[in-house]
Amino acid sequence: MPDPLVCVQPARADNYQFVLDPAGAALAIDPADAGAARLAIEHAGGRLVAILLTHHHPDHTAGVPGLLAWTPVPVYGPADPLLPQVTHPLADGATLVVGARTFAVWDLPGHTRHHLAYHLAAEHLLFAGDVLFPGACGRRAPEVAADDYFASLRRVAALPADTRVFAGHEYAAENLRFAVAVAPGDASVAARRAQVEALRVAGRPTIPFRLGDEQASNLFLRAPDAAAFAALRRRKDVFV
């Protein structure tokens, strides 16, 4: 079930963006569509207090100018020259306090060199950008070593199973099709694919997802070492 504190909004072709606490001190996370984020906040009666960015890709940042034109607020994100809109750069291990909420900030290189995730431990929520998806992980940037991406995934995998992960794309059906092709006899993978297919048939998003489901079934999280992870990611890159 969707978390009542988080408005999950489709954007562009297959993106998701998020508004945390739209009825209160609202945060727009990875906004691609400023109008949708603004509408959610206005409809709920909240006020935008900050924008959080995970990484520099335009499908996660395109809405920033429109939101700032509406309400000038701090923009938090990686210290990345490709993110000039960030006014408050954050590093791994930082603590971000916005209103009544305290986020642990993690730098999780892999999909991009500079990629943050925002963890709300008190509410068991992780805004993970494009690091982890149902059934797979984000494509690895060529400038990031497989060892570093593997370490990022192991860090996420160590969180409690009831963590709800908010990721940036609807890739689940394709990812689980790949997972079944790689591990056709794996009961956990088959069960996860059935969950995903049921959600999509019902017209529901697969985001957010429960981390425990991925700990059990996601082949990238289950990779025994960085070499196995890298081989799996290369195989995924050419899967059709």
C-alpha cells in the first residue's frame, strides 16, 4: 500500500517523483514535473519547504526551475558540478533536518558517480533514486567501479526488511522478466514476478516496494561479490 505521507506521482514516460507530506511542510523529491508537484501541495493545503535531488539526470531535475519560480526554497543534493541548481550540497553521512523530519544522507555511487539517497529511519522510508528497483538495479555509469556499486547495494540491503523504498522508475515488469530468464527455477523470483504482474494488471505502481521482498528475490542484491554483480549487470544491459 502507498505510504500516506508520500504522494507518488508518475512523470514523463516511466518516471516517479515524490512529494513528502503534501499537507504540511512539503518536500519535492526528484521533481521532473513542477506542475504535478505544485498541484499536489496546493490541493492538500501544504507549503513547499525544500527540494531534494538524488542525482543529476534531467528526468529527476527538470521540475526544479518551475518549483523555484513558484516558491523559492533550498535545493539539497549532491555536490556535483552537473547540479548547479543545488544550493545546499550534501555529502555521505550528513544529517538533514527539514521541518520535523531528520534524514540520514547516503552517497551511493553506481548509477551515477554522485548519487544520494535519503533515509528516514523513524518512518522506515528510503528515497533511493535510481540505485535500486524491483528486480534489478540502475544501469552502472562507466566511470563508477563495479566494486563501488556493489558496496552501495550491500549498504541498502542491510536496512530493515520493512523499509519502504521509493525509486525513480517503473521498470519492474521488465526487470522481473530478466530475473526469471536468469534464474528460471527460483521460487522467490517467480513469486516476486507474480506480485509485480498483479500490481501492473490492477493499474497500480510497483513503487514504493518493501525492501524485504527484494532481499529475498533481487538477484543483484543476492550477488555474492562484486565480480558476480558486474557480470549480472552486463547481462542485463544487453537483455532484450
